[in-house]
Amino acid sequence: MSNYSKYWIVTDLDGTLMDENYDISPAIKTLHLLSELDIPVIPCTSKTASEVRYFRKQNGLFDPFIVENGAAVYGFNKSSLSEWELILGMSYKDLRIILMNISNIVNYHLIPLNDLNKDQIFELTGLSDQSINRALDRQWSVPFLNPPDEIFEKVKRVCQTYNVHVFKGNRMSHLLSSESHKGEAVNKLKVHLKNKDVKIIALGDSQNDLPLLEYADISIVVPGKNGPNKYLQEGIDKGKFRLANAPHAQGWSNSVEDVISNINDFKC
Ligand SMILES: [Mg+2]
């Protein structure tokens, strides 16, 4: 990617670009168009670096990527042929201990994804074999089973004591350092690539995307089949976020094409 692109598409993957079966096919044509226009597509996801490396390879993406809900950012340096890494987070090991402490305080067993067996993970995520190994390769966040809403609210309050915060995705919640979230990760990437004036077009579908959508210049909520996530409704009602006109990759594609058709000067 050009370090000086005027626009970046920064996108969540699960539930946004991908549907519940991890299908992105309705967006393939738009991804090709973005590549022709030299507009970077930067995944910004709760997935691990291992998962996103694999995803990029499958889909011919070469731009930097943000993983584990903003806890780390990666990119490839063409001249040194090596990957670079920016860490915003706290280590998995420390976060595991904090999750246990929080469980005790809220008196509810918060179960880390990595403690489930492969059958249970398949049931929850639809992933199997190598995909599970990639999903469990956590470095800077701890995913855990979504607790009931009232417990989640208690967990959020206790987090402040430990300098961590939690985000709720569709399938699971994530514990990570309060220094890291998707919006901060994009900010760090701008600084790293010395492109502070780039305009961010962000797409997300869940509560964990709020910091990204709030940070972006153009923010698009991609709904599920039953409409938008309740945590994003307020932003839509206030006119801060646009709502895509279809779920998942189709809505992603329609919204991105709509935005870029209204921009005439992509390049420097
Ligand atoms: Mg999502």
C-alpha cells in the first residue's frame, strides 16, 4: 500500500465482512475494485494474527491488519521482507489471571475460549482443526463465553479496577488492556505509517466496534439478518453512523461502493 493513501477502509471481519458461515463472496467484486483503486483494506478484528494472516492469503489482501480487538497491529515491510508489530496490549497470561479474579468478584464463572475442548469450540464457532488452532493462538486478549447481559454489566464495572476492559462480540466477549481498542489501534497505525491525515472509512457490526466507529471519519454499521446490534443503535439514531442496507458482505459491499462513488480524489 501507499503510505500516503487518502482513505483507508478499516473493517471488522466476523458479522461485518463475513456472515455467520465466514462467507465474504458478495464482497469479492468490491475488494477487487478497491485493489484497483489502490485503497487499502485493513482488517480490524477480534481474530488472532494467525487467523488474519490466513484470511489475507485466502483473499489476496496485503495491507496492515489489526488483531485481538485492537491489542496489536501488524504489517509487512517490503524492503526488509519482514513483518512488523505494534503492541498496545497486556499479555494473555496476565489477562487470564485478571479474568479469574473478576469471575470471583462477580460470582460468575467466566469461561475462556481456550479452556473449551474442540467439540465445544466447533459448536460455538463452527471452526474445526487448523482453524481452531489459529483461533486459540492468543497473545494479547482473552476471549470468553458471553455471560448474561446483567453479568456483563457487572464485569464492565469491575474491569476499571484492573486497568482492563471488555467488549462483546457476536459469539464471545473479549478481555483486554484498557490501553487497547480498535480505535486506538487505528490511531497507532496512522502514526506508524506517518499518515495522520488519512480519512478512515470504518465498518463494524458489534459492541467491540464502537471505539472504531467513533474514531472513524465515515462509520458504517453492518446489520445482521435481524437488524443492527443494539449497542450501535444509538449512534445510528443520532446520525453518527450510517446503516448498511443489507446484512454482512452484501451490505458491506453496497455501502463501500456508495461511499467511494462519492469520492473523486482517492489518490494523491
Ligand atoms: Mg463483528
